Amino acid sequence: MSGSPSRVYVARLAGLPVYDPNGDQVGKVRDVVAMMRQGTQPPRVLGLVVEVFTRRRIFLPMTRVTNVDVGHVTTTGLVNMRRFEQRPTEVLVLGEMLDRTVTVLETGATAVVFDMAMEQWRTRDWVLSKVAVREGGKRFRRRGQSHVFDWADVSGFAQVEEGQGATHILAAFESMKAADLAAVLHDLSPKRRKEIAAALEDERLADVLEELPEDDQVEILAALDTERAADVLEEMSPDDAADLIAELPTETAEALLTLMEPDEAEDVRRLLTYEERTAGGLMTSEPVILPADATVADALAHVRNADLSPALAAMIYVCRPPLETPTGRFIGIGHIQRLLREPPSELVSAVLDTDLDGLRPDDSLTTVSKYLATYNLVAAPVLNDEGRLLGAVTVDDVLDHLLPDDWRESDQPGDNDSQEVDHDAS
């Protein structure tokens, strides 16, 4: 590994692409795995946790890493695709060691870890040799300054720390998509999950919760104080919030609904009246709804909203007032692909698809799936008996319910835990 720098700071590895010798990307670095040792010996770095393109997290031994450079990691062509499972003797450097409070042995001052450096010894073993800390105690001359110490010069990693912060791990994972951060949280201990969730902003936490398995969602929400839990639920899409609330004890669910804003709570309560695997239980009550006198320019401006999922942004729903669900009479749908070909000043009512009968809220999951497949749609309107729009079902929510309950955790179809994929053979 002669091309690698002698010292690598771990936080800078987060999210770096991992390439095989041919220059093809294998995945991205998500964490570093180390093993604690007795006395003052620095922990041995065992390898990297790499997320491959199936969103599976695998273990890449350091013996397979041929280069660690600015902006990327290179591996040998042979990568074991077995899912990573952390052993009791192992520690995740980013997930568990950042934000720890340690003591500087020479002065007795306390400080918070914001990074760690690993380097390769002459034995070719990689170790965590340096600890980068930010001053926090009174015995430092100036609070907030940063220092780098040898591993042997600090203590505090051996004991369990209650109330560990999450500032620096979140900085390392700041650019992650919500689904990727959810995968990181899922693989951490319950203690660390709760600490990181507590440090996330409400909107970010809501996005992450929507990507987690139900057990993790309930665990994290239960760890928040009731008022904050209600705030986070308000930031979630109504259908996801309803699914989560349905998993809570009745008393807890009612307390949270009471604390939510009345309009937000009303949407969730309405969704909770439908069976889970029906169009009503699958739908969101907040699609893009426009009046008949809206222009194409108006429609395009609405679907530019970055908070909309691609499926929701693919279609607009034109109705008579009121425009909040349940709306006035539903008129038709506007496909964004069609609207992009029209003059901005054109009325959307002139280019609507009015031939499709919408779904009914009690339609089964099978009926919904067939409807989307038959008409090649990524979303569909849900109407009541009076022809009012109740919401829209999107293909991503349908897939969530068609797949096994543990699909976020289970292996991808066709993957073999013991398979080794030779990236040189292509």
C-alpha cells in the first residue's frame, strides 16, 4: 500500500467511493471497524464497512485495501459480499467513538472526540494511532480549541458513556441521503440510535424515520419527549405518520395526535380509519392539487418542490374548490411529461386526462397494483363515492407493502451471503 498516505483521518473516509482495480465503483465507505486491545495499545483497524449498490453493508478487510487516497479507496478485485455483522469485540469508529468524552492523562482535562487517525505500521497492520479532540473542560486554557493526541495519552474509551453526543458523527454523515443514514442507524446499538436521533433536526429525523423498519421507528419515537415526538410526526408525510402511529399503544397514539397541529392530526386520523392494505390505507392526503384555472406554469412551479417524492411530482390533480382533501369534485389528472410540452400560459384544464376512473378507498392492494400496472402509472387518485379526491396512491408505497415486512433488512434477491464476487472478471 505504498501509494497510501501514512496517516488517514477516519471522518474524511465517510462516503468515499470504493473502486476495484479496473476503476469500477464497488460502493461507499460507511464506517471503520476496529478492535480494542489491552493497556495503552492502540486499537487495531480490521477493515471498512462498505455499502454496495444493493444497499447491503459488507465488511472489507484492510488486507484487501490497496490504496487509501484523497477522494477514494481502492480494493483488490475480490470482494466478499457477505453481509457485515458486528462482533462483540469490534467497535465502529464513526458510529461509536466520535463524540466520546475522554480525559487527557497529562492534565486531567476532558475533551470531546471529533476525529481519529489511523496509520499503517511496519508490520502492515493498521491502528488507530491519534485522537483528535475539541477542548471542553475548565483545565484547558481556551475552550473550543482542537488538539491531536497519541492514543496512549487519553483515556475513557473503555467505559460506557451515558448521554454521548452526536455532533461529529452527524457532521461526517451530513451529505447522506435519508435512506442511507437510516441504514447506518439501523446497524448501531439502540443506545447510539437514540443519541443520534435526539441530535437530528425534526425534519431530518422525520425523513430518516420514514426509511427505517417499524421496530426502529417505534423505539426512536418512544425515546423522544412527547412534544418533540408530535413535532416529528408533523414533519412526516401523513401516510407514513399514520402507519407509525398505528404501531403505538392506543393511549400513546391519542396523546401524540392531541399534541399535533389540528390540520395535521386530522389528516392522520382520517388515514387511520382505512384498512392498511387498501387504497385508503396506502394513500397520501397531500398530492399536488390545483384548480381548473391554473396554468401549466403554475403546475410546474408546484412540482419543483424538493420535498415531493418523484412519484408525487409526476402528476397533478385538478379539482373544484375546496382544494384540501377531501376536495370538491375531481376533474382529472395532469401528467407532468405532457405539461412540459405545453406553453406555460396554457390552462391545465385543457390538457387533462379525464378518462381514468380513480381508485376507491376500500380497493385492495392487489386492485391498486393492477390499476397502476394497467395504465402505466406511478401514482393514482383515490376518490370517494361523491367523486371527491381523498388522496393519491404512489408506486413506492405500493412496493413497500408488496415486499416482505423485513425487506429493508433482508438480502437482495439473487445475493448469496457466502458468494465472493471477482470484480476483475467482467
